[in-house]
Amino acid sequence: MFDKLSNILSKFKYSPEYRPALRYAFGSSLIMALVMLTGAELGYIIPMLALNFLGPGSVQPGVKQSVGFVLIVAASSIFAYIFTAFFYDYMLIYIPLLALILIWVYYTTAISMVTKLFLLISLLASPVPIPGMDIKTWSFILAGTLTTGAVFTIIVVWIVFALFPDRKMDKPGQKVKKAPPANSVPKDIRLQNALKIFLVTFPVVLLFIFFQGGNALLVLIYIVILAMLPRSAGRMAGKGKIYGNIIGGLVTIFFYEILTIVPNFFFFIMLFLGTALLFSEIVFAGKSYSVLFKTGFSTLTLIIGSTTNSTDNAANEIWLRIFQVMLAVIYVVGAYYILDAFMLKQLHRHERFYNRKIVTKT
């Protein structure tokens, strides 16, 4: 294993193209270390969300973008706290307002994807406190955790971009290709996608709110994250999510078994860094299966963070977390499949009715 890691690290010396992979590995490990040291409630979601700043195609955020991100997360967390504290006791007002806010978040292009995820988690986790804690206290703690996590994320991203900068242009004056604008998707398509995400996520949100499933909050969080991710239609997209999470679950079990041999924080971070380096080589390889390992590493980051920082009975907890994650994946894949099939059936029905109407007129 260490020979493999040595070969990966040696690539940095000869291949500047490998720097994004090193940023991915070292950045995720550093943010994991910071979150584990703080021990904040629900802090385990921060390392996984931070991967959005470090994945393939990511660029260093500017000062304005970084400050704006932190301010938006802080403002949205405070808004979620105030919204929950004042309206939660009035369900006939709270539920419709929450539904409208969710549709707007799913639809808008005014904020980035990672900012949306922070905002959604602050909104949806606030009314589902962990057992033994009242909603107002939980919402306040959650707002602090997400705001601090946003600050940690930006600091770590700037550090790893300084340590592993992108390769400079080979020739003076060489032009850099610009990415297509994020809001190039037509409004009707964005609205349709927003309504789809809403129909997939909102029933689960209501279920957690009314039954107070704080013990299984990971399921709600992962369903929202999976539903928000860009997807392609068809069964292969669903299989990709399932296979990727199976990879992450299996590696998580292996990771935990090694960690039980040396239950030490420094060893944990070094083991996580080694695992991240192994995954990053595949994630940035540009192969057809790279996306599976990207999903797998996100799963590992979420599960291992929530397990090692949440309970003394981690042996049973890790199996529970893996089950919860797979349950969320199966639900999202199945819900989208049923929803797409229903919409396709309705489309065919309208086409037959329209064609019959034309034939009658003729």
C-alpha cells in the first residue's frame, strides 16, 4: 500500500496535471481533521460538502466569491433558525412556506450548487433535532456548525490551492477555454427539474418533520444531496449511484477494521489521507468508472465522519450508517425512475389525444 502511495506522490514531481488530485486528497483530509477536532453536531457533513470545491474541474474561488459564499451560508443558516423558531409551531403556515422556499432553491441559478446544499441542510435539518434536544437549541447549534464549516471549507480550499497551484500556461498568451454559463438551461427545463426534485424530496421531509426522525437524519441529508446532483435519464444513471455507494460502503468497512487496530486520531487522519490519495488517482483519471469512485469517496467521507465522531458503539453504528446511505440511494433512484415513467406515460397519452383530435378534424 505504501509503495502505491509513494508512486502516487512521486507523480507530483513529474506531472503538474496531478496537482488537482493532490488538492482533492489533502484538502479533504485537512477539513476532516478540523471537523473531527471540533466535534460539532452534524459536522460530519462538512467534509463531504467541501469536496464540491476540490473535485474535477474545480477552480480556486476568488476573494469576492469566497466571502460571498461564507456570508450566504451564514445568512441562510440564521434565516433557517429564525424561520424554524417562529413558524414551526404553526404547521399550516410553516409547511406551505417551506415548500415554496424549497422550490425556489431547486429552481434558482443565483447561487452555486454547494451553497444550495448548505442552505437546504440548514432548512431541512433544523426542524428534526437529535433526541433530547429542543428545536430552537438544535437550530441554533446547526446554524453555528454550518457557518463555521463554510469558513473552514474556504480556508482549506485556499491552503491547498496555494500548496498545489494549477499548472501555468505553457506558452505566453495562450488562451484558456471558458466554461459555459451556469444559467444556460432554459427556464421551463429548470422549472421542470425543480418540481421533480421537490416531488422526490418533500414527502421524505414531511415524514421526518412529523415523526421526528432525528436518529436517521443522515437519510434525509443524503436523499437531498443525491436528488440535487446532476443526473442523466435511464437505468444506468441509477445503477451508477448504487454501484458507487457500494464501493464506498465496502471501503468504509475495510477502513474501519484497520482503524480499530490503531484507534488513534493521527493514525485516523493518515489512513484517511492514504485512502483519499488512492481514490483521487482514479477520480481524476478521466475514465468511465471515475464517477463511481467519486461517489464512493463521498460516501466513505460521510459515513466514516459520522461514525467516528458520534458514538462509542461505532462497530454497530457503521453498519447502520451504511444501511441508511443505501436506503437513501435506493429511494432516490426508485423515486426518479417511477416519476420519469409516469411523466413519459402522460406525455404519450397527450400525444395520442392530440393525434386523434387532428384525425377527427381531418
